[in-house]
Amino acid sequence: DKDLYSDDDIAGIVTGLAWTQVGGEILLIESSLSRGKGVLTLSGQLGDVMKESAITALSYLKAHADDLGIDYRIFNNYDLHVHVPAGAVPKDGPSAGITMVTSMASIYTQRKVRPFVAMTGEVTLRGKVLPVGGIKEKILAANRAGVREIILCSKNRKDIEEINPAYVKDLTFHYADTVDQVLAISLLPNQVSRPLKFILPEEKPEPAMSQS
Amino acid sequence: DKDLYSDDDIAGIVTGLAWTQVGGEILLIESSLSRGKGVLTLSGQLGDVMKESAITALSYLKAHADDLGIDYRIFNNYDLHVHVPAGAVPKDGPSAGITMVTSMASIYTQRKVRPFVAMTGEVTLRGKVLPVGGIKEKILAANRAGVREIILCSKNRKDIEEINPAYVKDLTFHYADTVDQVLAISLLPNQVSRPLKFILPEEKPEPAMSQS
Amino acid sequence: DKDLYSDDDIAGIVTGLAWTQVGGEILLIESSLSRGKGVLTLSGQLGDVMKESAITALSYLKAHADDLGIDYRIFNNYDLHVHVPAGAVPKDGPSAGITMVTSMASIYTQRKVRPFVAMTGEVTLRGKVLPVGGIKEKILAANRAGVREIILCSKNRKDIEEINPAYVKDLTFHYADTVDQVLAISLLPNQVSRPLKFILPEEKPEPAMSQS
Amino acid sequence: DKDLYSDDDIAGIVTGLAWTQVGGEILLIESSLSRGKGVLTLSGQLGDVMKESAITALSYLKAHADDLGIDYRIFNNYDLHVHVPAGAVPKDGPSAGITMVTSMASIYTQRKVRPFVAMTGEVTLRGKVLPVGGIKEKILAANRAGVREIILCSKNRKDIEEINPAYVKDLTFHYADTVDQVLAISLLPNQVSRPLKFILPEEKPEPAMSQS
Amino acid sequence: DKDLYSDDDIAGIVTGLAWTQVGGEILLIESSLSRGKGVLTLSGQLGDVMKESAITALSYLKAHADDLGIDYRIFNNYDLHVHVPAGAVPKDGPSAGITMVTSMASIYTQRKVRPFVAMTGEVTLRGKVLPVGGIKEKILAANRAGVREIILCSKNRKDIEEINPAYVKDLTFHYADTVDQVLAISLLPNQVSRPLKFILPEEKPEPAMSQS
Amino acid sequence: DKDLYSDDDIAGIVTGLAWTQVGGEILLIESSLSRGKGVLTLSGQLGDVMKESAITALSYLKAHADDLGIDYRIFNNYDLHVHVPAGAVPKDGPSAGITMVTSMASIYTQRKVRPFVAMTGEVTLRGKVLPVGGIKEKILAANRAGVREIILCSKNRKDIEEINPAYVKDLTFHYADTVDQVLAISLLPNQVSRPLKFILPEEKPEPAMSQS
Ligand SMILES: [Ca+2]
Ligand SMILES: [Ca+2]
Ligand SMILES: [Ca+2]
Ligand SMILES: [Ca+2]
Ligand SMILES: [Ca+2]
Ligand SMILES: [Ca+2]
Ligand SMILES: [Ca+2]
Ligand SMILES: [Ca+2]
Ligand SMILES: [Ca+2]
Ligand SMILES: [Ca+2]
Ligand SMILES: [Ca+2]
Ligand SMILES: [Ca+2]
């Protein structure tokens, strides 16, 4: 798909890799924010495991908002929608976890997603990256789609080493154990050229704020 | 149906094209707004995929309200109802996506919908238009119904080229890759003659507004 | 049922016509309002399609409150209950649509319902009336029940013309294409003799009201 | 059950008559109020139809609160619980309708329920009483339980006339067409000896109250 | 279980008797309160009937808070959790009713539960105690567990009289017809040694309080 | 898994022991807090029993917040997410109870979890620890994973004594009857090196606070 990265100046669009009964496939994760009350909407016929994966990714971001420079008030004053086209194709499994967290981190920071990168890996709540299956099929699909760099869990390195080198010679692999390492690769430091301007209310002036 | 476009001075009524087991069919999407709190109601025996399609269309509009000149407060101060007659016929699938987004854009802007146009195509959250199936059957149905112009995804152009030219000689085709392009065709610049006057509260006066 | 119209000085009671496996039947729609927050309750073992029909009828009324002289605040300060006896009989389908909208319009305006009228027809969100099935059986049931006038969709006129004239000679038929036309026939101009006195809060005084 | 009416100084306890596969049975309806926000709780393994019957009864009372001298604020400041022992026995059907409405009217007015009365009949939202089945079996059960008076729909009179007079000679029958008539028989004019003292907030002082 | 009553200085822990396919069993009901908004949580794989039993017990307590000296504000300012170990064993039926109401009464009053007592019986909303089944098996289980006193419905007296006296010679039986009578036996007059100190907001100062 | 305890400076990560059809397994429980309104989210394909176990653990902590030095306002001003990787593996049963309560206690107190410890045991609402099954298989799994200390219910001591001493010679066992005893072992007295700084609102200044 030659226009896979044509939208690389839009925050929140990230390329994942899925494994289906008919082989590997490209899976785009789209995130968008609109003014609201912090509601999360998931669409694209996502199964239970994939929904939990998205919820876990969002909890991770909320708990690490400071590290990523995300103003905490955005979570409560904007609604997040995560959609995974194509809309009629059921999708499930935890392997889109790092793609989800990258998409959400991009939309909340308005930072650009590195172009020509694809990724696959489960995330846990504390930010560990876990290995996933179907690596060979996913890599072949990435190759066909013009992907140039792949982010994987370190524990999937052995799966790459088992693939015929001819198929991977044009690909650069990044191995990660944590979400921190994933985001260091997957997000560019600069924002998109027309970043969303967040409108945030002042915190209600409390008589006093205490730290427990 | 000779009175298909008799209501062309009402915002929110858009003609889609559906593909059923017995061939192509005209599918009208009706949107209406009433004062409320931003609740979305979907009716017409819509399946899961079609509901997600409507939710995705609405999120797209919310995230691009400025571009369309929609006052953001309308989303939170009016309830949106989208109905797809006939009420007893189950409907599903993502192909009504661009029809949904046109209907919603019309009702929120109160702009007129271009008469004698029908459309079919999936939308994604960032506003891409994806190709859909059943094109031949849909075109025949549009023809029978007096439609004069059709909006489709660019990737459906090949499906049109395979149709016997005799069937499409009276039709004008518009190919789109993005929702922007769809709306540029499907909406007229002027509002309906009796546009809804939105009653909107002032934003609560904040002690200060900050931009993150 | 000789006392079918004995309650004609109560707002919100309207006679519909249903089609069941054992023939046509009279179907009473009852609406009632009580002070609340705008909650809609539907009862009488209504199926999904009939529930959506009621919700669509209510959205239509909300969007056209001004035309009917309904104070918009009533929708948010009163709860609406629509019940369809008999309580143990499952009912479904869209054909009670115009009966629903008449019942609701009567209860919100406190206008009397025209006595000895029955009706059947689907409504859409913009207020179109669509044709329904089982017309012959419904007419026979209306006749037996002492109904004198029938409201139908114009597209059901052909179904009436196919009925043996002996069965319809005592009936007056009104054909409608829109909810406007239905209500012009089904509601009397005057209110019931003991109309509900609505207690409505003043709108919260806004610093300013803007129209978008 | 000799102590069936031993609690006749407690508001909200009313004797209904049910029809089960093994014959007629006494069915006690218990209502209780506690300070809250107007939540309705139904228990006793009630089926859908019986739940709707309870909801309809409550809507009737709310819409006719003035006629019964019920302060409207009670509905919003007290939670209502309706329980039908025995807790493990599934129950369904609309025939407990007038028993429900009597139980609720008693608890909201704190008026005593007439002792040695039992009743069966469906209610509609506008307060009509509809006939129900299983009359013979219900009457036999009432007789066995020491009931002295029975309230029924007028249209069930023929069912009573078909019963062997020996079985009904000790019973007085009251036939009703409306809830008004039912309550005139089933409730005594005086309150229970220790009536609940309702604690009600003043209505929020509005800048102005308008009547539409 | 020798430590069955080792926690007798903790409010809210009460011993019930259950009847399973493999005989009678001890069933502990645990209640706990934490600051909140009056939410009720039930756990321990409770079936529908047992859940309704708990809800009915709570409604009884709320309606009789004054009699038990419970400050009404506790219900709205504390969340109640009722758990029935073991967590993986499904439980159902109404016979834990009086155990539930004792457990809740203990936690809301912080009064001690009488040690070495077990109980079984259904409760109704007005506070009647109904007889339950499996009495013989339950008594044997109580005996084995070191229970010394049993609370039962008066109507279960005949079931006790049918048991071989050798099995019940060490047990004292209390027969009750009402929840009042149950609590008079099951709760001690004094509070636990470290009673929960309830933190309660002042009632919002109303301009005036009216009694209807 | 050599890096099982590499994250021992992160609060809320605790090692449990699970029993599956293919033997014992390590089960990590991850808890995280983010600013919110006290919502609990559970993920990792947890079954009903395991969810109730988590809810019971949280209620225990809330009721014993003072004993653990947890500021009560944290419960209402932070959302808690508990995740159990791997995300696609269904998990159920009550045996993760003490692992859940340790994980939650760690995240709310920000105290470190003792490294090289694993645990298994059901908790009840009052804080009792109940024995669980599959002990032998769980111990073998713990041994393989480099666990050095195990926390169990006292009633599981007999299961340990039946295991071949060769398999347990490198393990230290801690037997507990209460959650208090579990937490005394499982949590270290000091906080993690970068503890979460809780931002808490002052309690709304009440006109007066009363203790009932
Ligand atoms: Ca599933
Ligand atoms: Ca993926
Ligand atoms: Ca589906
Ligand atoms: Ca379409
Ligand atoms: Ca259906
Ligand atoms: Ca009808
Ligand atoms: Ca049902
Ligand atoms: Ca009854
Ligand atoms: Ca059940
Ligand atoms: Ca019991
Ligand atoms: Ca289950
Ligand atoms: Ca465990």
C-alpha cells in the first residue's frame, strides 16, 4: 500500500502488524481526541483482549504522563477514540499493545510518528513489552507494505534470526523491553505541523492542596 | 422513488447505497438535533459495524469541527439522532460511512445536501475513504432511483470501469480519498432556508484558560 | 369494544392498528408524563423495532417542538412513559409509528385526540410517513371496534382500493405523507378539560446567550 | 394462612392472587420506602411482564399524585422497594397490576389497606383495569386463605358467575373498571397508627416558576 | 472449624447454615463498610435469589433505621460490601436472609454478634421470617462446627421435632417470626471494642424542612 | 524468568502462583494509580471469581486504610487499574487474593514489595486467609522461577510437608492466617525510590463534622 505513510504529519496514526488465518497483515491504529470528559471509545470490531490491551495502554500513559510531558488535565477534558480499520474485520489479541500505546502517546503529545516503522508486541500495565507470535508472517507483510523499520520485543529476536535473511535484508529491527524504549524509537521529538491546541480549564482553586 | 430528493431543503438527509442479498438498494440516512447533552442515538436496526461507523463519523466531525465551522458547544448542548429507514430492516456494514459523515456534517452546519447525489464508502477516524463492495449492484439501484451523481472511493474506480457503459452513461462519478473531498462535493455552501438556530450557553467563565 | 373512545378527554390515548398472526387488532398507545428529568420509559413487551419507533417519534417531536407549540423545557423536566396494553402480549414492528407520535404530541400539548380515529404507519426521523403491511386485516379490526376514520400513508391507498367496498363503506380514510398531515387530522385544536399544568423551572440565567 | 392479615397496621402490604401450574395461590406484595433519590427496586424473581406492570403502576401514581394527596417530592426523595415473597419462586404476568398499585398507593399515602381483601387485575398506564385469567383457581385459593372480599375487573364478572355458588357464598366481590375504583375499596381512609414521617427538602427557590 | 467464632469482636461476621447437594454446611456472611456514596457490593458467586435476599435485607434496615438506632446518613455516606466465602463456590437461595440482615445490622450498629449462634431463614421486606428447607442437614452441620444456639423460623419448629434428639441435645433453638425477634437474639447490646467511628457530613442546611 | 524481580523498585508488582491444566505457573499482578474518581479497572481476561477476589481485596484495604496509613482521600481521587499479564490467557479462581491485596497495598502506600517472594491464598472480606489447591505444582513453578520465599495459608502447611524435601530445600515458607500477617511479610517498610506524590483535594469544608 504505497500511501501507507502519506499521513505522517497527522498525530496518532501508527502501523501495527497482525497475524490472521491467511497470513500477516498491516494494521493501522488511529487515535483522535475531541473535547469531552475523558471518555474512551474503541471501534473496529475489537475483541475483549484487544480492548483490554487498549485500556492498559491508556492506564500506562496516565500513570506516566509526567515523564512524557502530557498535561494531566487533557485526560479528563478530552475524549479519546481509537479506531482500527477496516471496520468490518474482527480483530483480537494483545499484540497491538505497543502500537496502541504509541498511537495514544502521539495523540496526547501531538508528536509525529516515525515514518516507515511498524511494530508488534504486548504491553503490560507497568510498561513491559512481551513477545508475540506470528513474527515471520508479520515481517513478510511489513516487507510487502514498504515498511523499513520494525519494533519488537527482545524476546522475539530469536524469531527474526530464524527467518531467511533474504526476506529481512532491507529491514532494520529495534528490540525493546519497555514502553519507554518503544516510544524513544517510534515517536519523533517534534510535533506535527498543525498540532491540536488543547483548551484546558484551570484546576478548581482549592482552599489548599495537600500531598499525602 | 420519484420523491427521493423532494426534501432537499432539510438538513441531514443523505442518500447512501446499500448492498443486500437481493441486490443494490437506496439507503436514506436521517440526522436530527434536539437540545440536550450530547447524547448520540442510533436507530433503524443497525448492526455493530454500522453503529461503530456512525460513532467514527461523529468523532471525525468533532475532531475537525473548526475546519467545518461548527461551534464546538453544539456537540455538548444538542443530542444527535441518526435513523436509517425502513425501521424493520436490519442493516450492517461499514459502507454507509461517508453517507453518515455527510448527514452529520449537514445537520451540524445546517448546509444543504447536494440533490440527486448518492454515495457509498467506508470512513476511518482520520478521514480516509476506503473502498467497499457491491458497486455494480449499488450503481444499478442508484440509476433506477433517479440519482445523477455518485461519490465513491478512488479505489472503487476499477469497479465502475467494469460496468457496461450503457448502465452508467447518465451518471457522473466523483472519486474521493478523504472525507474533505467527499464533503466538498456532497454539501452545498448555503444553509437550508429555515436553518436551526442553535441556543448555546456561554462557556463557563473560567478564572483563566490555559493552552498546554 | 364499545368503550374504546370513552376516555377521549384524556390526553395521550391513541388507537393504532396491529397485524398479528391471528388477524388485525386494535392497539392502544398510552402516554403519561410525570415530573422528572426527561427519562423515557417504554412498556408492554415491545420489541426492538417498536422501541426504536418510539424513540424516533420522540426525537421528531423534540426537533419540531416549536412548530407544535411545545415548551422545550417540558422534555427535560418531565419523564415520559409510553405503555401499550395488554402487558403480556409481545408487540413489535414499525407500524405503530404514527400512533406513537400522535400519542406523544397529545400528551405534550395536552390537546385532545380526535375520537373514533385509528391509524397505522411508520414514521421516519424527518417526519415522513411510510406504508405498512396487513392493511386489510387492520381495517376489518377497526371496523369491528367501531372506528369511523382511518389515517394511513398515501402509499397504502392501493391496499384500501383492493378491499371489498362493503367492508369500508362506513369508514373515512385520511392519507398522509408527513407527520404534520397526521397530526392535523389526529389532534383536535383544544386541550382536554383538565390539562396538566406544567411546572417548569426558569432557564438558568446565563451571563449571555449566543446563537451560533 | 391464619396470620395473613396480622400485619394490617403496616402500610404497603397487599394480598394478590396468582395462578400457577399447580393452581391458585396467595401472593403478597410488600412495598417499603427509604430516604434516597427515587430509585425503584423490584425483587422476588419477577419476570419482565411483572416488572413492567410495577413500573406502569408507579407511573400511574406519579401522574395522579395530586388526586391521591401524595406530595410529589416524596417520589424523588425516597427509594421504593417492592418485594414479592417467596423469594425463590419465579413470578410473572400482568395480573398483579392492581395489587401493585394498591401497595404503592398505601405506602406513599401511609393509608391502611382494607383487611381480608384480595385482588387480581391488570392495570394500564391511564388507570384502566383489564380482566385476567385463572379466576376460578384464584378464588378457591382466596377462600382457603380466609379472604373475605375480592376486587376484580368488571369483565371478570362472568368468570365468577360460572363458579359453583357453594365456593363463593362467603365472599364479597367488588368489580372495578379503573384504578380509582380499586383504591376506593382497597385503601381505608385513615393512616396506619405509626405513619412514616416524610422528610422533604424545600423545593429549590427558583428565581421564578412558570407554567407553560 | 475450631476458630469459627475467634473473630467475635469484629462487627458484621455472622454464621449461617446452607444446604448443598452434599449436605449441610456452615456459611459465613461478612459485611464491611467504607466511606463512599451508599453503593452495595455483593460477592462470593451469589445467585440471583441470594442477591435479592441481600437487597431486601438492606431495604428492611433502611426502613427501620430509627428503631435500630442507625443514623440514616451512614447509608448514603458509606459503601457496604457483603461477601460470602468461599469465593469460588456458587451459592443461591433465600435462606441466608436472616443471616444477611444480622450481618448488616451488626456492621451498621457496630454491635457484637452473639457467639456460637448460627441461623437460617428467609426474610421479607416488611421483616417477616419465612421457613426454609434442609433443616436436618443444616443442624447436623451446625453441631459439627461447634454451634451452640440456632435461630429459625417458628414454622421450622416441626422440622426440629422430627430430628433424632441425640443430635440436638447440645443445641438451644430460638424460633422467630420477625426480624425484630431475630436481632434481639443475634446481636449483643454492646459494640465491638474498636467500633468504626462514622464520619458524617452535616445535612445540607435547608432553608426549611417540611413534613408531608 | 531471570528478570522476574528486576522491577522491584516499582510499587504494585507482586508475584502470585497459579495452577493451570499444564501445571503451576508464575502470575504477576500489576497495579497502577492515576488521577480520577476512584474507578476500579480489571484486565487480563479475569473470570468472575477472580474479579470478585480483587473487589474484596480493595474493600478490605478501604476498611483498614487507617491501619495501613493510607490517606482515605486517595481511594476517591485516584483510579486503580489491576492487570494480570499475559493479556490473552484467561485466568480465574480465588487463589490470587493475597497477591491482589499485596499489590494494592503496595500501590496505595508506595511501599516496596519484598523481592524473591511469591504467594498464593484466598482472602475474605474481614482479612482471613483461606487455603488453596495445587500447592505442589505452584511450588515447583516458584522454584523454577527463582523465587526464594513463599507465603501461604497456615492450612496449606500440610501440603508443603507432603512435598519431597529436595524440591523445597531452597525455599523459605511463611504461613499466614490473616492479611495483616501477609502484608507484614510481603511489604518492605520503605517506599520505592520515586514514590508517587498524591495530589489530594482538601475535604470540602463542612459547616460541622459529626461522629455518629
Ligand atoms: Ca472474549
Ligand atoms: Ca500489532
Ligand atoms: Ca456483531
Ligand atoms: Ca452506503
Ligand atoms: Ca431484535
Ligand atoms: Ca399501528
Ligand atoms: Ca421476557
Ligand atoms: Ca394478582
Ligand atoms: Ca436466576
Ligand atoms: Ca443460611
Ligand atoms: Ca462465572
Ligand atoms: Ca495466586
